Amino acid sequence: MAEDAITLTFDPFQLPMAQHRAGLGGLLLEIETLEQRGIGPLPTVTRDDEGRYQIVLTEEGLGVLFNDLYDAVTLEQPSKTKRKGKDKQPIEPQREEQLTNPKTGKKETIYYYPQLVPRAAFLQALQVPDAWIRLWASAMWATVRGVPMTRTPYEERVRGEGVSETAKTWKALNSFQRNRQRGKANTESLAGCLMLGCQATNAENVPFKGRADENFLLHFWPVVVGVYRPQAIDREGRAEPTGYVLTVPDVTDFAGFLTDFRGMVGSLDPAVSGYTPRNAIISIPEEAALEYAAGIAAVARARASDSVLAFSTAAVEVYHLDKRGNSIPVLFSGRVTLSPELLNDYEQIRHRYHHPLFHRQLILNLLRGSPWYAGFDGVFARNPKNLFLGGNGWQFQLDLHRKMRTNKESITNA
């Protein structure tokens, strides 16, 4: 018999992965924003003296959470080329217009098509700039929900229906609670779209499973994820985006994190380069972790009551994903452990150096603990000289001059 209410208890330090802890943070934040918007009924949340969170959940409250999390809307999306259907024939756009490319100065035809996209009302409630919300929605659609069959909850919402995943999750949580009261442990199948880097069933036909309560948390890590666009540099020095980098915070202080995250996303710079927020453009995947943490740390410093900066996040995991055909491989994954020294050093690089290869190598050296000049011999060997010398190399030369001047000033003032 199904329970009217389920009590879930989460000890953050007993959760298996950073994605689960980020999921707990995302769940708490989702509940906060729903309360802020006057939407309910909501789960009740309490925290005991040992730092464990108790969440009392009803099926109706679960439906409210999922309906908001997976809410969707149909919007016009620009395309530089005409889309094609399954029959390889061009699809007529809703409209088209002529725009001037700011880089080339040439006229381009832009085609607009209707596109189902996540609404992300929880990010709107946090006053996240529109450009960053669009980036978040694009990343979810291209990577986490890049396989059409994983988009069912959004399709249900845009039709005005409730998320059918609610009933399935409620049944699994009921079963989990009953078995736990009997001293038994059981696991449920875990959908690949809920955990980065895993598949529901791998190539050897081995299923990926997890506890139902922990699987439930994995729905919510996207609420607090950061999204960035890494750049690849071609032989002519042109930078092109390659997929998306998602940052997952490994939260240790949840109350502090909720405050820090709210402040960080609410103060994101809305300035764009093309369609992408300017500060979301990064040179290597690990820079996404530094950029995310720098925003969190800035808010943490503002609220600190003493001179010691206490991080609400111990580390940030990064996942570089890019759709290749019908698959969405993880091209890179890593973890950056945070410290005040690391972020202080990153601040000296962050907005000061702009040549992509120079900026990239400085960050690599920072993360490796190497001298700032290490590895530049390889940079010169792998790239044509016109990127560094002559008229085309002015930005590299300017960055190098700025770095040498900074070093001289630091020695003089030592």
C-alpha cells in the first residue's frame, strides 16, 4: 500500500558522488524558488543537529517539483542553414531575415524554426540573465537531454500535462521506504540522462543502478550546474566552440552554498559574444571550474564575517560533452579542488590576458603548479608563427608584454 507521505533522510557526507550532493543542493534551491513564487504544495525540509536533511514528500508535492523542473515552452530558434527532415528534404522556416555578421561585415540569412526548450523558471526566479538561461537550456538540450527519447518530460509539459515520471518515482520511493523499514536494501535502474558519464545499460549489457532516494536527487543537479563553451583554435588562429562544459559543485556547506549560488548567478555578466555570454567562453574545460568557483568565492567573501574565507564548495567537477552523430560522449572529465590561493592566482589571469593560446597555457600552468612560462615551447612548435609574430600576432605580443610588466612590478614591490 502506498504511503501518503514519505520521509527521505540525506546525510551529505554519506552521498556517493558530487552529482548527488549537487542534486541535494539543487532540490533545496528548487523548493526555495517555488516557495518564493507561491507555488505548492511543497515538501517540508528540516535539518537536524548532525547536518542531515529530512524531506517529507507527498506524491502531489513530487508532481509540483517535477512539473516545474521539466517545464517547457516553444520558442523561435535561429539557424544559419535550413533544417532538413528525415527524408533529407529542407524544412521551411517560420520566418527568415537578413543580418550583418559583425566579424565579416557580410549579410547572412538567418532562418527561424519553432523549438521546444526548457523553461527554467527556477533560474528566472533567481534573476539569471536571459543569455545565461538560453545557454543553460541549449546545453541541456544538446547534451544531457540530447537523445530525443530523454525529452519526454519536457514534451509532456509543453502539452500542458503532468510529468509521467512522477508516478514512477513515487512508486520507487515507496518501495524503498518499505524495504528500508524491514532492514532491506534495494536498487532501481538509473536512467543515463540523470548521471553524467553513465549509461542505463553499458556495452556489456550490465545495467547501472542506484538507491531510489539517491536516484531522486539526480534529477536536480542541473538546477545548480554551470554551463560554459570551450574554444578550439584552428591553424589560422580562429576560435570555434566545441560542445559544452558542465560544472558540478561538490557542496559541503549547503546553507552557505544556497546563499552563494543565488548571489553568483544573479550577478552574472549579461554581455554576449554572438549568442554566447562572454564570460562563458573558456579556453580549456578546467577553466570552467575556476570561473564557476570564482563567482561563488566573490559572494562568499562579501558575506564572510572574518578574514578567513570558508568555501561552501570543496571542489568543482567538469564534464566536456559534445554530440557526435547519435552519441554524446564525455570528451573530458576532471575535478578541481578549490583553495583561496588557487582562486587568487586565477584572478590575476581571468580578465587580463586575451590571446586564446596565451590564456590557455597560463591556466594549464596554474593548475599544474608549473612556472608561468612552462610549455610555451610546445605552443610555438604546434602553431604557425604568424599567430605570434608580425601584424597578426599583436594580441599575443600585447599579452606577453603585459605579463612581463606584471612580473617586473611584483619583483620591484617585493
